[in-house]
Amino acid sequence: MSTPSAAEQRLRLRTELRKARQAAALPQREVASLMEWSPSKLLRIESGENGISVNDLRSLLAAYGITDREQIEMLLDLARGSRKMPYTEYRDLFSKDFLQFLALESAAQVCRYFNSLQLPRLLQTEEYMRAIAVAYVGEALGEKHERMIEAQLSRQDVLQAVPGREVFVILDEAVLHRHVGGRGVMRAQLLRIAELSEQPWIGISVLPYTVGAHAGMQGPFTLLEFGTEEMPASLFLENPRGESFVTATPEDTGHYLERFWQLEDMSIKGNTAMLMERLVQRVDEGLDDLAGLLPR
């Protein structure tokens, strides 16, 4: 059995600590006072935003009246394993919500992505990603933007083969018509999609124009599912201003999972690599209009 990631261990610890406090019938304000902490410190620990030191955890468990040695050691192990969260070196660049999403994504067993304006970053080549960044910034990229690209590229480790992991992506037809970065960049990007679509753990489908109006037009979203009951599915939403939202409420995740399945049912599946190769041929012929390549 593989070792749980730091994100998995921190989220499990978060859940266990909440249960322990509730079992002790202690309100958060009283616990913060007993520990001589600020209320915000306890809130950050219980939300999984911050880790907790082994010494602080021992004192906290004593306050909760937990004396079972086996339970204490299990929780201490979770605290030790959760100290090194991924992407912490980018805390100066991204919001707390987005950093939380990155940690969750790295630990997910099933990832589902939909974006109607551009390719999901998980599929983007560096050149495509750089062209998008330049379009957003409107000038040459500085060190900050280079580090952001570095962080986004490192996310693509999720695409590597890991036992049990599955990745599903729905591409809106619009993203295939938009030559981001010019013909050379788009050609390499299409070949990258073709290559990824042939991996058995990666499913890439295309939502054609002919479906008309659809629920996905409300905006991009990502759904993450995990291989343990302690970690509920998570939903990530991001608006054009870069503000993000992460939630694990069953109502929200269930609603968006149904939306993803509906979009998937309307999509073209199974021949993505062939379609990408036909698009590459069209690019090589110098044709900017990619219309007519998808079934109508």
C-alpha cells in the first residue's frame, strides 16, 4: 500500500481533530484559550490550512482527554507526515484557496476537468501556457510569471501513471479553433493532446458546437475524488480574475459531478488522437479554419 500524501494526511488529521474536540464537547473559543492560542490558529489547523507541531498536538490531545496510546501515536504520525505540503514555495504567488487546490489535486485518485475558454492547464505545453500568460499580462513576462508557469507545469505530474488514478478532460470545440501562440505552438499542443489521449488512464473527449447551449457555459470547473472515506470529493472553481473557490460540500460536488457526466454524454469520445492528427494536418496546410473536422 502506498504512503498517503502530505495533503491526505493533513486532511485526515483535520477531520480527526474536529471529531476529538466535538467528542470533548469543547467550543473552539475555549480550546483556543486553554492552549493560549489565537482563535485563528485553531481555525487554520481545523480547516487544514496550517499544520500542527508534534508538541502542540500532544498538548491539544491532552486537553481533549485523549489517553489511548495507539490513537495518540496514529495522530502524531499524521502530524509528522503532513508537515511538508506541496507547493508551499509558491505561497507568495497564489491564494490560499488555490494552494489548497494544488495540494488536493496532487493527492487525488480521480480528476475531472472542464474549460470552454482555453485548454485545462494540465494539458498545456509550456509554449501554449506562456502564450496565454503573455496575453493576460500584455507585456514580457517577469520572474513572478515565470515562477507561476513553473508551478503550473509541475502540476502535470498528475498525468503520470499511478495505480488507480484516472484523469478525465472535456475539451470544448472552441479551444481547438483558437490558435494560441501561432501555428507552431498550436501544432505542438495538438500533438501533445493526441499523445495524452492514448494513455489508458487518461480520457479526453470533445464537446462539439452542435450541442448548442449547455451548462458548462457557466464556467470552468474541476472535480477531485480520493481513495479514502476520510477525504470527501472536492470542487474547484476559478473566475477570470484568478479568484478561486474550493468546497467539499456533497451538494456542490454532487451537482457538478452530474454536470460533468451530462457534458461527457454529449461529447465525442474514443477518437481524440485521430482528430488531433487531422487538426495538425490542417495546421500544416496553413489553414486557420478548423471547421468541418468534427462530426455534425
